Amino acid sequence: MSMAHPSAVVNSRQGFSLAQYLTCGRGIVWREALRFLHQRERFVSALVRPLVWLFIFAAGFRQSLGIAIIPPYETYIPYEVYIVPGLLAMIQLFNGMQSSLSMVYDRETGSMRTLLVSPFPRWFLLSSKLVAGTLVSILQVYAFLAIAWFWEVEPPLTGYFTVLPALVLSGLMFGALGMLLSSLIKQLENFAGIMNFVIFPMFFASSALYPLWQVQQASLPLFRICWLNPFTHAAELIRFALYGKLDPLSLAVVLGCTAVFMAGAIGAYDPARGLIALRRGPGGNG
Amino acid sequence: MNSALHDLRLYAEPRTPWPGAELALEVEHLSHSYGARKALNDVSFRAGAATFTVLLGLNGAGKSTLFALITRLFNAQAGGIHIFGHELRRQPGEALRRLGVVFQARTLDLDLSVWQNLLYHAALHGMSGREARERAGRVLAQVSLGSRAQEKARNLSGGQMRRVEIARALLHGPKLLLLDEPTVGLDIEARADIVRHVRRLVASEGLSVLWATHLIDEVADSDHAVVLHNGVVRAQGRVSAIVAAAGAQDIGGAFHLLTQGAAGGEVGE
Ligand SMILES: Nc1ncnc2c1ncn2[C@@H]1O[C@H](COP(=O)(O)OP(=O)(O)OP(=O)(O)O)[C@@H](O)[C@H]1O
Ligand SMILES: [Mg+2]
């Protein structure tokens, strides 16, 4: 056993300054933004998916689905207007799954390793990564809102500002969920699996496509599932915020889920837990 | 059983490179399993400062697992690691900032330029602005790729990517550099180039290097070596001492003797 390590005492300054933390966090965000700019296909497909829903699905159902006046809306609204908040949440869900899972499975293999070998505390690195992913998802959301505006989805102008905090929260929640899944799930080795087992169920069993009271009339068990689904609450938080209103229950659920998912993700990547050791993980042997 | 090998461990085990020398890396009684498979079994060795230490082992020996533990991707189930005296678990930040790593798998961000890759790494070590740019320029020039800075990493050849990865690993001025099979997949010239570059850094800048490989011709007689086989350290010490203790002609012969026969099982300890 080695007991004495004299060099530990004489070595240079310890720890990092606040400025260095900022540098590190900024660097992580900067890289994510660069990747986003360089991957135009990813951006385009992130937009095409919700636009297809808006242009085709919603337009088709416009006649058959009337939406009664429910908060936060104050008038009758066309179906397109109703599904937009759910589509915004979907953009963020996709982004969260994609950025976290690509870290582990796709071409990006190894970038997680590069990140984790940084001397900054791991919780800080992972949180920065989440913030970066959230910012990218918000860019996508605003691009979508801009296009939707031409499709006569015109929330009040102030709504574009009041929705921002809601987007930050839901972006963090989905990012943390993706990060947690990326560390825990061994079977879902590809994005198709995530689509089938995470994205579709979360999206369909939610208030994204139909108001919850309609679901309740149709099926009580389904209503319960929708109600327990965090996606519902992210969509509702965004829906209310887009009209300058706050849904306290949704806020509480989204905050709670974000905290739980984040703690879970940070715990899962904790070197002591060794969960990432259990599978052929980030860049081990390529 | 295996008594000759057992003896060899004793022979070649002057653990400290030389008395009183500063230690770059100290690995003590490290064990790690993936489920039921034991990847490392009571591994102990030391690497001196300003020394080129070769970690020699066949496929599956446990080299990458050892690197994952030293870089704190996950903690070992048993044992301890010190990097320049800093215990990895208790002072991870202090240990990791002294460490530079080139992983076995390529880890450059292919969509970014070489320069952006370097600046990202600098940020991950808390460096920005002029300091980061100066250092990035210097390490890139060292590997003779200064003219390719603005190109996308994707456009580089395998050997050039490796050189950029080495430059990146040195960017924050680490004192210990880990390289996991850095020359795999490169042609003879590119290989020699990289070996020469890293050896020069040891000689001229006092860098400590742990070089994992299964390629005998990358080992020099004056190096220190650790022979790892099936997760067990089979020999360590100066290469010439290992060769002599194994009663072999050269390190190739010694490596062959040390790594045969024990496939699947553990060496009697
Ligand atoms: N994530 C993992 N899950 C299960 N077993 C693993 C995992 N990673 C490594 N192993 C096993 O641990 C042992 C050591 O593997 P390791 O990758 O450390 O060897 P290596 O010396 O780097 O080999 P190579 O020269 O092929 O890179 C092998 O038997 C390998 O199959
Ligand atoms: Mg390996």
C-alpha cells in the first residue's frame, strides 16, 4: 500500500474557478450548436415530422374533430391550433432522445467518453450537455412555430415569449429522460426501438392529439394513462404558456419529473454505479 | 502448475522503476468483472514519471478495461489508482487534469473541423480565448498538421486523425499520456511516425506515457513493460529484465512464453 504521496501537496493549484466552469459549460453548448448547424438533414427532419402532422393529419381531421372551448383557449379553435403544443413537445422529445442516444449508439460513439474524461465534476458535464440539447430543441421549436404561423396558427405575439420558460423546462425533462434511457436500457440498441417503445406511446397516450376530457369519455383507463404520462403535462404546460397562462399542476409535474430524470441520469453515469460498464458502452472497443 | 511463470513474476517485480523516482501512475490490486467475466484480476503496477511504459497484452487481455478505470469512466470494483499521487476516487478532478488520453476507438467529432475539435477539448479543461488558441496551434504544429486546422475531421486519413487525437490529448498539458493501441489500422510509416513522436515527447518534455499494444515491434529494450494476460499481470519491469527472467531471446519470445497456455484460466497466484 502506498500511504504517503508527497507530490499531492506540492502540485499546482487545485480545483477550478467559476470562470473555468463557465468556459467549460459554454464549450459544451457551443459544440452542440455547431453540430446542429453542420447536420442540416437532422434539422430538416426535425421540422418535417411535425409539419406532416400539422399539414396532413390535422388538416384531414379538421372537419371531423371540433374542439370545444377549453382553457386556455377563449374561442373555438381549429384542430391545427389545438395540436401545435403537442407537436412542440414532440419536437423536444425527439431531440432529447436523439441527442442522448446518438451519444451512445451512433456515429458519435466515443464523444461521451471524451466528455466524461474532463476533470470537471460529472454532474456539471451532464447538466451542461442537457442545457445544450435543450437550446437546440428550442431553436427547432421556434423554426416550426414560424412555419406554422403561415398556416394560420397564430398564438398571441406575447405567447412567443411566455412559452420560452415552458420550453426550457420540457426540453430539460425530455433531455434528461433520454440521457437516463441511454444509460439504462440495454435492449433498445437503435432508434427504431426507442420510437416504438418510448416516443410513440408517449405521444399518442397524451393530450397532444385530443383533449383529455374527450379521452375520459372514450375510455377511463386510457384517460388515467394519459394523465400519468409526463408528456401530457409538458404539452399542457406549453399549451398554457403559449397563451400567457400557467397550468400549476403541469408545472409541478414537469419540474418533478425533470428533477427525478436528471438525478437518475447523473446517478446512472456515476462512476461508482458502473451502469455504463455493463454494456459495450461509449467507445470502449469501437 | 505454472511455477516458472510464478517465479518470473517475482523476478521481474522491482515495482518502483527506480528508488525514489516520482510515480506517474500507481495501480494497486485492481479487479473488475463484467457480470461473471473477470476482466482484471488483482492488477498492480507502477509507471514512473518521464518513462515510456508499454502495456503489452493480446486481444481481451483487459487493456481497454484498465484504461476505462484509469480514466474514471467507471470505478473499479476493487483496488485503487493514483495519478501523480492523486487518488482517482477522492480527487478525480486533480487526477484527471494531469491525464491525457487517446482511446482505442476514434473519438474525434467528424462533423467539426480539426480546430473546433481542439477548442472544444480546451473548453472541457477550462481553457478559452488566447490561451486555448495558442496551445491548440502549438500541439497541432507538433504533429505537423497546422495546415489542416480548418478542415473537417472527416477529411483526414486514419493516421492524421490519430495525430490530431494525440495533439488533442496533449492540449491541456497533461503529465501522463495514455494511448490505447494508437497505431492499429495504420500503415508502417504512419505507425513509426506516431511511435517516434510520442517517444520524443518522453525524452524531451519529460512526459510519462502508458502505451497499450499487442505489437512487439513497438517495444524498445530500454522501456518498462507490463505484460497483461487474461486480466492478470504476468510480468513487469524493464524489458531487458523481463526477457532475461523469461529465459527468452527477445521480448517477442518472452511475450509468447508469458501469454501461452493460460487461455481461459487464471495463472496460479
Ligand atoms: N462492456 C463489456 N461487457 C462485457 N464484457 C466486456 C466488456 N468490455 C470488455 N469485456 C470483456 O473483458 C475482457 C477484457 O476486455 P478489454 O476490452 O479490456 O481487452 P483489451 O485488452 O482491450 O482487448 P483488445 O486488444 O481486443 O482491445 C474481454 O474478455 C472482454 O470480452
Ligand atoms: Mg482494447
